[in-house]
Amino acid sequence: MVTIVVRYFASARAAAGVDEEKVSLPDGARVADAVARLRELHPEKLPKLLEAVSYLLDGVAVRDLTRPLTEAAELDVLPPFAGG
């Protein structure tokens, strides 16, 4: 198993109902697996929002959801921001 820390920001925090949480996944898990698990953990409001969010993995933008996760990695969930 690998355990990561997921941090939620702005409307993602409101949808999840927590600022952050630890999520355990099988060895070899990827960002997409974490996203699927988040949908299961917060089925009421978060799944729809996850379609539009961006992710940071250990502070680096993730565009490829097949990136592998490592123990104690931090996955930030960032909703779209308006403004300029």
C-alpha cells in the first residue's frame, strides 16, 4: 500500500468537506487511481468538480494522470480559478 496526502483548495475543499486527508491506495497506484478513490470517498459533490480541476503532485502540475504515486506524496486538488 501507498498512502498519500490529498489537499483540497477553495470549492474543492467545500465539496470534499475537509482541508486534507490521507488516502491509501495499492502499490503501483497512479494519479488516476487516486482521483477514482476521491470520487468514492466523496460521492455527493466532489465527482462533478473533479472533471474540471487541476492537480499538483508534490508541487508540480500534473497533466498525465498515469503518473505513479509514491509514499507520502502530496496531491493538491485545485478548482478552476476566475480572474486575472
